[in-house]
Amino acid sequence: MKAATLFEALAAILPPANFKFAEEEMRPYECDGLSMYRAMPKCVVLPENEAQIADILRICHAHRVSVVARGAGTGLSGGAMPDPNSVLLSTAKMMRVLSVDPLACTAVVQPGVRNLAISETVAHHGLYYAPDPSSQIACSIGGNVAENSGGVHCLKYGLTIHNVRKLRVVLMTGDIVTIGSDGLDSPGYDLLALMIGSEGLLGIVTEVTVKLTPKPQLAVVAMASFSTVEAAGAAVGDIIAAGVIPAGLEMMDRIATRAVEDFVHAGYDCEAAAILLCESDGTPEEVADEIARVSEVLRKAGATDIKVSNNEAERLRYWSGRKNAFPASGRISPDYYCMDGTIPRAQLPRVLNEIAALSEKYGLRCANVFHAGDGNLHPLIMFDANIPGELQRAEDFGADILELCVEVGGTITGEHGVGIEKINQMCVQFSPKELTRMHDIKHAFDEHALLNPGKAVPTLHRCAEFGKMKVSQGKPMPFADLPRF
């Protein structure tokens, strides 16, 4: 399809300000939070309602033009990076909270609504939206659905998948479907679980019915210091083994705590090799009992110091440090690369040691920040892209961390998604048969593979090429003997 014809068709259904094709207007959309990868789209469209999204997809489907959906652009895996031959569809203008049902503890929101805005809107009902990624002040619920986002409280309250009841989705054909229900279950296959975390490959979400959670009467944080990262990692498993499921359980090493303390003055112990933040919430009696139990476990695990927040302001200050770990790292390094993998909790000590060894191998600092309770790692690899070779070393370092996660029985992503960043490591995680089934699912929803092409699920050809490269490095791969496609 000629660009002029496409532009004419799109311009007919959108206000002029919502359709952009000049280079200077499209530049802000060239990447998401993984800014080392950039591309310019064919054009950018900003629909204001579901009907406009359906019309846009019908036009693109009819003329076999691919579409990349984008929310707030805070993603960290390149999932919203444009394709030069695609239309970039931003849901940023769809930012209304459509309804709130305080009795059912649900809200219906458009995809452009910010994560934190949901909690702000329903606060007067004594409710909030539990998933709280560090970018919650900016990230949108549509992007959270695409990546199945979590946050520091996901251990107790779950990820996006556990806090969404229903979706309205526009398929590539322009058809509108409802997935899930207002109830706790719906008949047929669990398509809601399939859609959440699908990274824009199956459809574009236009409405999200979220579950709201009553605010606890009290929340308290215990902050424990450890003389070794291994002891801190082992303490995480000890807490869960004691039958305690904290509201949040986070870990930071010394590089991270020192960076954060200089930035937000959270009150962290900068001499400790690592700290754990363990939050308890509920009634005052429940919190007092749980904090006492956790403190005893932490002491037995070798904690050198334990501080407990005395008031809400102090609790928020402790969490402000953890939630600002990423920007704090940006203050001490020209560039940093935020990884995302998940491992069994019992493997934390081993993985921490191996990350330290990789840091020595590549000659790059790495600050470790974890959603320790569910084993979700966020190593922050620091580098300077102006120094020749450092970007490549950072990427190789990150790839080794992801493959280590698979080796110990984990997975290559916890909440940031695969996008383009981890697509090679999908070849390590999954077999050819498994990836073929993923492509079959994609085909069922998007026959011509027009939604977010080249993302999340690699082709077998790509895996074959990656396998040959790994074998040349002395690392066996299941794809190495596949024929070239």
C-alpha cells in the first residue's frame, strides 16, 4: 500500500492533531525505556476511543500494514519500539476511569490510565489497585496488561494477571471481543491469562476491569542489614519457609543502597553488604505479630541490624529508596542496563555469587535490586556507551544473566517482557516445538502476523542462527541442527 493512500485513509478517521507523520513529530516515539534500540515508524496515530482503534486496524489489516501498540513508553524490553514499515498506535489519549463499583471492588478504566491514578481515584472508598511497578507514577494500565507487570507488593497481592477481571480487546481484523468476566470465573479457555502478558501480539486492549483491594489498617516495614549478600539471599527463603507471606520482600546490595541513599536519603545502612525490606500489613495486631516473627527469622539468618518503621512517613521513605533505584543508578553511571529475570528463591545465593563473577569477567559494575520474595531479579549493569565496546559487553553480561536464570530453573523475564531485548534467550528457554505452538496461537489471533511483528516470540530461523553462534562458542543449543529457513 502506498504511504499516501494509507495516510489518506487514516486521516479520514482521526483529528489532524492525532495523526503524525513528520519526522520531528514522530521522534518521541522511536523507542521505549530500552533506549539503546530505536527506529522510526511509518506514522503515529493517537485514537481517542475504541471505534477509532477498530477502524485503524481494519484499514491496516485490509492493506497488510503492521501495527505496533504503545502505552506510556516506560517499558524496558523494546516491546513498543516501532517498525519502519508499521503504524505506531498510541493509547495515550484514552485515559478515563469509566466507572467504579466500590461494593464489587472493581473499576473499569481505559488503557491510557496511569497505574497510580487508579488508586488515587478510588482512595476515598478506602480502596486501591495493588500492583505497583516502580514506574507506577507514569506507566499505563494498558502497558501493565501487555507485560503482566508486578511491583514490590506482588508477593502477597499478585501480578496484573491476579488483579484484572475482564478486558475489551480489538483484534487485528477490527473485531471487538470481551475476554474474562465480572465474576471470578468464566466458561471456556482462560483467554484472559493468555492475553495478559502477550506483549501486543494478539490484540489491542481498549478497556480493563481491574480488581480493587481494601486498604490495610496498618503497614510496617522491617529493614534488615546483612554482612554478605549470600546471607541476605538465604534469609528470603527462611522467611517464606517460616510460613510468612509478607506484603513486600525486597533486596538491594551495597552498590544499590549507596546510590539510592545519595539520591533520596531513605535512611539505608550503606555499610551493609545487602539490605532486606520486609513489609507487613493488616490489622495492628496482625502486623505486630508478623513483624515479631519476621524479626526473629532475620536475626537467626544473621542480620546485623534490624530497623522497623515507626510511622507512615518512615515506611514510605524506606520504600522511596527501593522505588528510586533505577534513576539513582543513572546518577552514578552515564548509562545502565536494567535486566529482568526470575529464579527459584533457593537459588538466590548462587545466582548472586555468579553475577558478581560476571561483573569481574566483563569489567562492569552491577547494582542488584530484587523483588526477592518471588525471585524476580533486576540487576542494573552500569556502562558508558561512549567507550567503544562497553555497550556490547553490557549486552553480553545481561544475556549471561538471563541464561543463568534458565540454568537454575527460572525464566528470562518476570515483568518486563521479552520484546526485542530477550528474543534470543527465548531460544534458550523454549524448544522448537514449544515456540511453534506459540506461533500457532499468534496465527489464531493475527493470521498475517501484523501486530507487533518481530517481538517476543522468535522465528525458528532466528533460533537456528543463534544456536549456531552459541555452538561456535562451545555452548550446546537445541536449535543448532535445525535447517535454515
